[in-house]
Amino acid sequence: MAEKITEDTPLEELLKRRETVMVLLKYGLPCLTCPMARFEMGRLKIGEVARAYNIDVKALLEELNKAVGDG
């Protein structure tokens, strides 16, 4: 992941790296275990998903970028 993680980063991209998956698990993101979400991973944006589950988008993005050494 060469670019900074933003609200528009597809969830699919975040699932390719162990360190970002660990952050998503910490925040309890239900999409990781939802069978229906697997069909939409390429279109789902992390900002939209976080807001849908009342997750603090700013805090999540900071932690994701820190996990990949970009924060």
C-alpha cells in the first residue's frame, strides 16, 4: 500500500495486509466476518463502513496509517 490510507481506501486493499487487518479487528469491524460483504469488498470504502458502524473514522484512519508506517 504505497498511498496514505484515506476514507476512500477500499476495504479490499486493507484486507491484503496483516497489520491493517489487526487494526480492523481491534475496532470490531463486522464486515470481516460477514459473508455478504465479501462480494462487495472492492467497492466498500473504509470511511463509509466505519460510519455505518459508528466507528470513529479519524481515529481508525490514524491507527491504520500508523500500522503501515505512514502515520
